[in-house]
Amino acid sequence: MSAGTIHPTAIIEDGARIGAGTRVGPFCTVGADVEIGEGCELVGHVALAGHTSVGTGTRIFPFASIGHAPQDLRYRGEPTTLAIGERCIIREGVTVNPGTPNGTGATVVGNDCFLLAHSHVAHDCRVGNNVVLTNNVMLAGHCKVGDYAIIGGGAGIHQFVRIGPHAFVGGLSGVENDVIPYGMVLGNRAFLAGLNIVGLRRRGFTREQIHDLRRAYRLLFADEGTLAERVKDVAEEFTIHPIVDEILTFIRGGGDRSLCTPRESPGRP
């Protein structure tokens, strides 16, 4: 265990590794197989367990439960892992579980993520960088969330769902199908309501890029032809376009779930 500021009421098990400059507040517990990077802070009443690593500069607030056994009836104590990236903010009551042998064996949360109070990341999830999970978001097992995605408060994400980069999920949505990159979904059960235009503008996408995404969206979700035919048509029109190609690759990649699609004609994305 490296030098740091450890409150006398904290319980640090032998074998735990705590980076320089990390502060461990009152009544925290840190398990023997936990590794915490430099400059982190456990504010108080934080419980870290299992084969868990926490990246440099991450702050974890009271009553978060990080790395405890996954909520899977088949789990039998196997040494699966949880990795949390750098500079994350994990607020009160958040729960993040490690992987399972029936999945990838690992749960991963990227860098610069913001997990608001009482959000949950289940076993075998893969969460990208700069992701925001708002209060009470529920990620079921095996979900994949792309970079810069934002999931609104109280949303429930079905197991094995993929949420593409820069997507937006509205609050209280029930998402049982995949969400395309740059897409926006709403409702229970969630439907594709267009593109995340506000998010794209905030992140500096150009008007030309957004215009191209709008056109690609309308073609992909038009009434004519099959989805496979429309994907082919869009690929032929946007032969060299990394952003549109990201959507096409996501669709072609498939998954265990179907795609969220518009409830009616896509109209204006």
C-alpha cells in the first residue's frame, strides 16, 4: 500500500494497492485485490471489493458499491474483474459489478465518465469514454455503451443492448434494442426519434457533417426497400465518410438485439 491520506476509520485489507496522493475518507472499505491509482478520492463510506482497478484522478462518493459480486445466479465466486478508468466521477449509491465467466469475465468503464447517483452498471458491461449515466440509470448485463453517449435519468437498458457513440437516451426510456451512433431514442419501449443534433453541435461537429448525417438517416430509415438494401445505397452515396460509415458499421455488426427504429416516418431527424 503506497502512502496516501487514510482516515483512521477506513479498513484497508492487506494486499490492497493505493496510489500516491489518494485520499480514503471515513468508513471506507478496500478489499485485498483492489488497486487504486494516484490522486483518487474515496469521499467516505465507499466499499471497493473484488479484482477491481480504479484509474488516476477518479472520485467516488459515499455509499457507492464498486466491484462486489455480480447479480447473476450463476456466479460462484470466480475471480472476474472490474476496471474503472481515469478521472471518472462516481456519485452516491452507484453500483458497478465485475464480469462473469458466462460473459467476457470483465466489466470496463472508460475514462472521464460521470456516473450520477444510484446508477447501476451490471456485469460484463463495456462503457466507453466520456459517458454520462444520469441518476438511477440501469444498465443490465453485457451492455455496450459508446463514447460520449448520454443516458437520461431512470432509463433502463436491456441486457446485451448496444448504444452507439454520441447517442442520447431520453429519461425514463425502456431500451430493449440497439441505438445507432448519433441517434436519439425516447419512450417505453424506446423508439428512434432522430439524431442527437444538440449533442453534435455541442461537440463541434460542422454543419456539413450534420447535414450529411441527416441525409444518411433519412435514407436508412425510409419506407422503401429492406434495411440491407438501404445500407447498401447509403454506403454507395457516402463512399468516403467516416461518420456515416460508423453508423453503417454498427448496423452491419449486428448483435443480440434488433435496432431501435422510428415509430413513424423519420421526418426531420
